[in-house]
Amino acid sequence: MAVDNDKTRKGKLGEDYTVRYLEKNGYRIVARNYRKRCGEIDIVAVKDDIIAFVEVKTRKYRSLVSGVEAVGYKKKGRIIATADCYLYENGLEYQPRYDIADVTVSNTENPYVIAFNYYEDAFDTTGYETQF
């Protein structure tokens, strides 16, 4: 059980750090941990005419796979389907964008962020069927 709590704590640390980064850069957070049967989106943020669906990947220092590499084809499809649900439910007329936040945290008992990379427009809907 401690592993799940540790993983949850590190995940929240990465998400909170990403929220602060987005707000500092002029985004307004409109949803966090938006869930549907098809998937989950960690952060939904709006700036100007863009709505960013942000996948946050928090990794321990020296992980073998980067956060960007960890978002595979299936995960991207789930994010796109969930984003479609969000747009449909909220009737928003924004240009959707799919971003990835790659957060690296220390391996210490009280983890802290040691590296952060934000990838705007990390992937698109090419090759995926949309629901609506």
C-alpha cells in the first residue's frame, strides 16, 4: 500500500507543479483529473483561443523511460476520446491542443521536482478516429 501512496503523492506533486507553470504562463485551469469511461485527462487549461489537454507524467530520477516516451498510442487515443467528451459536454469553441508535461522528481523520502519539460502540441489526432 505504501507504494501506491508514494506513487499518488509523486503524481500529485507533478500535477501541482504543472498547474503552477501553466498559471504563471497565462493559462486558466478549467478542470483537473477529468474522468470518463474512455480515460482521464490530468489538466484542462485555456489560454486565448486554445484549450490544452495536458497529460502529466511524473517520473523518479533516472527512470528508464521519459514521460514523453511513456505516452504511447493507446494512451494518446484515450486522451483524444476523453477530450472529445469534454468539448462535447461543455460546448466549447476552442482549438484543442494535446500537451505533455514531463516531470522528474527526486528519489528522496520527501520528493521534490528536479526537472521539468513542457511539450506543447506533443501529438495530434492524426490516425485516431474521433467519437463526435
